[in-house]
Amino acid sequence: MNSQGRTYRDVFTLMREEPEARLYFEKLPATVREQMSTHAFRINSMNSMRSYAENLTHNTQ
């Protein structure tokens, strides 16, 4: 199953529908998870989740 191109309403729907997204989210630092949850509607795909997390981790180091 290739979930890379699928889009969802928000990060919570993404994680509910895609186990890979849930596992990825759970491995992120707490500060990144918090930011993603706060801006849930900006994240609607696995690609946007990875990109958002990468941007946040680069900006906090």
C-alpha cells in the first residue's frame, strides 16, 4: 500500500487511516508532536507530515 500520495482532512485523520503515519508520529520528539497537533490542518499526507517534522527539527537544533 502506497500512502504517499493520499491526502486526508488533517493529521489526526491521517494517523487514524495510515498506521505508518501513527508510528512515525509516535517516534517524533514531544515538541514536534505538539506543534503538529496544534497545526493539524496543515498536515494532510505522509509527505506533508515528514516535511513538517523535518522543518521543525531543523529549526529547533
